[in-house]
Amino acid sequence: MTDNIALWLRSKRSPFTIAPAPFPQAQAGELIIRTRAIAVNPFDRLIQTSGDLMTPFLSYPAVLGTDVAGEVVAVGKGVTRFAVGDRVLGFASGTDKTRNRAVEGAFQTYVVLIEHMTSPLPDALSFEDAAVLPLGISTAACGLFQADYLAMNPPSAKAAPSRQTLLVWGGSTSVGVNALQLAVAAGYDVIATASPRNHAMLKRLGARVVCDYRSPTVVADLITALRGRTIAGAIAIGAGSAKPCIDVVGACEGNRFVALATPPASFDDVPAGRGHWRHLAPAMARTVMGNISLALAARRKKVTTKMTWGSSLISNEVGPMIVEVFLPAALADGRYEAAPKAEVAGHGLSAIPAALERQRRGVSAAKLVVTL
């Protein structure tokens, strides 16, 4: 039998360790891929350091990771869209509450993927570039299209103009560039925020207006850009993004809803080992106070807010709509760009912890990828 190797998280807050893993078996509706590229996300790091709060349901030992690309080596019963040898990208669902299986974590040589959360790759798209997509596009899609969020029209090749405008705060982030592209593909006008060095990229991807999020007049500038237009809502990404989005959306006519992709306080400085609780307690307190402050601001502005969970689309119609129906043709036709750009941070599972630490220190308009 072919050997499988995984980067294991043996228990809550334990160090990552590389060790053999069982070779997975594809069940009905599943496929197995040989991993070629993995992208790292803040969520992977936060599960290790703060999994008690983020994923209290997670079974250990666990294999983390959601963003993966590779080659199909086996398919389960009922799988008709893929065959052995196909190049694919997929959302590895092992840390989702409804799946919760180590065999579905991306940080291993052979990974189980759900068919409807897997997309074929066009020949021109490399594994490294493809790996940047899954969690970013999934989180964006959850905020934009789920019925209990912004409930926007679905993206398609022939989407009719909706005459509504979406605000994307944090447009150059992984979630932001995908939210922008998905909204444009669904027929929406988009305005966004980003650092000035990323304005040209966002306009190329379809944003009508891009404002500097550090500008002291950014809220007024966005309200001016929205004058006379109907708001489709906003998606708030990044530290400090929620309050200005509430202020902007609260000044507009239309869907006064802000989908939140980032909690009000950062857990980036919480270590997995020594000093864990000393750093975690203040972060929790800031989160509680931040949530109270945001709730009061939203109530005053008559705005609804709700935190997104990037894997919830696995279990509803949005997952297949995006990954199975929209994305394959959009990638093949060049209508959708794998963004942000991939930056290779090493080779092999042993490179993942260092990539996560580098990601914690900050990466702009790029996503770190490890090849296998």
C-alpha cells in the first residue's frame, strides 16, 4: 500500500509533528488526491493556539489545513465528475464540525475531498496558484450568497446587472479578492478598501472605486461613492473593519447587512505553550467588549451583522453552486483569477509550521503556499 504522511496536531495546543497516517479510503461522494500544493491560513494557526474556543468540537489527533491542490488517485461510489489522474483543487473539510475527520485535513500526502467541494484545474493553472483559492472563495461565498447573510444573486457567465453595490472592506485579502470577483461575476457594482499599492490590482479585478482604508476620510469617501446607489451590503475583513462598515452601510439605502469575516479582537499573539492563558484571557475580554460595542453601533445605525464561518457552505446549496457549477467554467474561460498571488514558502510538510509563523507576522496581497 502507498505510504501516507501527515502533519499531526496530537492534542490541543500541542506542537505539530510529522508521522505516518493511514492511507484513506474514498467513501460515496468522495475522492482521494495526491497533494501537490497546500496554502496556509490564519485559521490553521488559531486552531493550534486557541482551538479550545475556535473548534471545541475537533477530535484529536487532528490533521489541519483546508486549501489543497493535487491529482486524483481514487474515486468513491457515485463520483462522476472526476477520474484518476485529473488535476484538481479542493476545500479540505476535516476541521468542519459536520466532517471532523483527520483523513480530510489538507496537511498530508493523500487527502479525502468531497466531490461537490472540488473543482477541476485548467491546464494553464498551476497547483501552487490553485491552492490559494478554496478557503478564500468559500468564506467570501458564505458571506455573499447564503440566505441568512447577504443573499446576493449567484455568479454566472451571463449574470444580469443587479444595480446594487457591494462594499468589500479588506479587498486585497484572500477573502476580499474572492468576494470582489464573485460579486462582479454576479452582476454587482463593487467598491473596496485596500492599501494604495493594491488599488490597481483591485480595479483590474473589477472594483469601480477603491479607497485607502487608512485615510481619515475613508468612511465619508465611501458614503460619497455610494450616493444615489442601493447597497447590497458589506463584507468586513480584517482588524477594525466592522465599525466603519456599519457606519457606511448605515448611511445607505438597501440591504443594511454586514457579513463579518474577522472577530473584533486578534488572537495572533496567543501562544500554544507557555503564556497561553496569560495572553488568551485579555484577547477574550477584548472580543467580548468588541462584540458589545459593535452590537450597540449596529443597533443605532439599524444595521444587521453576523459572523461568517467559511465551511458552512459544505452543507447547503452554496457549496455546489460555487465550486461545482461556477468555478470550473470560470477558471477555464479565464473569467476568474486565482488570487491573491501564491508565494511558495517551502517544500514538504516540515515547511508548514514556519509558513504559519511567517503568515502570523503579516503577508500583503499574497498567500503562502507549501509544495509537496
